Amino acid sequence: MQQHAFSRRHFARLATTGAALAAFPSLLARTPTAAPILLNSNENPYGPSPAAMSAIQDCMGQIFRYPDDPEISLAETIAASHGVTTSEVLLANGSSDVLRLAAFLASGKKIVTANPTFESLWHHARGSEIVKVPLDAAYAHDLPKMLEAAKDAALVYICNPNNPTATITPRAAIRAFLDAVSPSTTVLVDEAYHHYATSRDYESVAPLIRTKPNLIVARTFSKIYALAGLRCGYALAQKAMIERLAAHQAFNVMNLFALVAARASLEDTEHVAKSRQKNSDTREWLIGELKRDGYQTLPSEANFVMIDVRSEVKPMIAAMRERGVRVGRLFPAMPAHMRLTIGLPEEMRRFVEVFKAFGVR
């Protein structure tokens, strides 16, 4: 790989004056004709379960029908997997649909979130006061401070594992928070990355809906199940809460292909295990490569990492895009960190090649 004589500090100074791109004509060449490497949306690069693909093919002849029966079948499968009834399951157009519905119920009222965290809910909270509580020193949700802020809040949003940091908030802290928060405050726990978390300090709060009427748990098929393009997810909550959410949702929000693919995915536990292991192996390799050059990452319990790039990340995001490598967007609360999806091994090797060109030499 070509070596460069200029330092990262020099690059950062140039970036602030808008001269960074001009300073590195060879480094920041235009995107090659090959398709860009997409490491910006936390997708599963290994694709869906073969069973999901077969289910889609098998139902092609039924696309003229409304998907009522497949909808019932998926809800029953989800309910059985969680030990709940179908009245405690809400199918959704991706878990973002659940976030949107929860935000709608809290419109015009106070909503408490961490910062940084997944921002979708903020954008749907029309007229609401959004209180953003910084993460604690361990990059977990600062639940004591969020509890204080939630005294008169309609909704608290917890993303665990958290996006964009890939860190977890310990199970004991979440349990204590759920016990202490007012029953009149809805708590939405987003578990989009649940299947990647292996830490002993992590647990799903889905079983707690039995005793917590104010708890909603959001899940998605977009991550480890690799069905992001089909938009399918669901919520778990007590019946009364599900009815409140459903009252503002359209009929048949999941299409036929999404329904059958999601159901088949739930039954293919081997594909989930393989995806998790491949992600873990590649993530550990990447972290080792970054450490070799002195770069640190936050502890990751997901299919992405947050890298401390030691200077403003925004110019680097743009520059890497010019080289055909797309990484996560800027998160203003952490302007010197880059969120990076764990892709295929060959994609990560290409990322390292481009990324290291920015390093101190």
C-alpha cells in the first residue's frame, strides 16, 4: 500500500479549511467503477436464510391474495417463541414502524432518550420535547439520570445494544430502571441487535412484559435475519398497549414476501448461529488490525463497531466514500468516532487498506 508522509493532525487542519480533498489526489481518487462497499447501515452481508428465500419463491403464485393467513401464522410463531399470546404481538413494517407508533402516542409530550442513540424516534416525535441524556463513562445508557429526567415524561427510549455505539446497558441497571420508573411513563426498549449480544451483562427484557404494562419491546428482521429490504419487525407488549399502538397502524403492514420470509427465518436457528459467529470472527480480526495502528474501538455487542479516529470524522467519511467505501454517518455527540458495519472479510480488508492511509506515518 502506498505510504503518505503527512500526519493525521495535518489532515485535520486541512479539513477544517476545506483543503483536505485537494491535499490527497492519489488517496482520494474518485470511486472506482466497481460497486461501492456498503458498511454504513449495519446489514448482514451473508444474506437471508435459504429457507426464507425458498418461502418467497413458494408463495409467488399467491401474490393476488391479501396476506391475512400468513400474517396470523407469523404472529403465532412469534408469540410461541416468546411464550406470549398473539394479542401481545404487533407485526410492523420494520422495527422503525414500532418506534414511529410509540413516538406518535407521545406526540406533544416529553420523551427521554440517550445521546447518541438511534435517532429515528426523534424525527417522528412531532411537537415533543426530546430530552437527550449523554451516555455514561462506559458508553451505556445513564439510567439514573434518565430516570430523573423521566419524572414527567410520556416515553423513555432505550436502545440495547445501542446504535451507534454497539455497547450494552447492563441487565441489572435496566431491571432497576423498569422497577423505578413511573407506571404512567411508557418505556420502549429497542432490541434490534439482540441476537448479536453475547455478554453475560446483557439480557432481553422481552419476558418482563408480563409484569410491566408500560413496557414495549421492539424487534426487527433487518439485522441478523438479513431481511432489511423487506421491512419486517414486531413489538411485544401487554394487550392494552398493543391495542393502543395498533389503533394508529394500517392493515397488512407486512407484505406477503416479508411474512413468509420472516417466519421461515425464525425457524432456521442454524443460519442465525452461523451469521453471529462469522460476524464475531471478522469483528475480532478488524479490531486487531485497528489496534495494531493504535486505534481503539468501543466494546461491541453488535454487527458494527465505533472507532475512535482521534480527529473530526466528517472529512474522513466523505473521503472514504470517494474511494468506494461507505461508512456510517456523523453522530454529532461523538464527532471523532466512526461507526462501521462488519461486512464480509474481503470488504473489511479493503476498509483497512483505505482507512490506514489516513493514519499517522
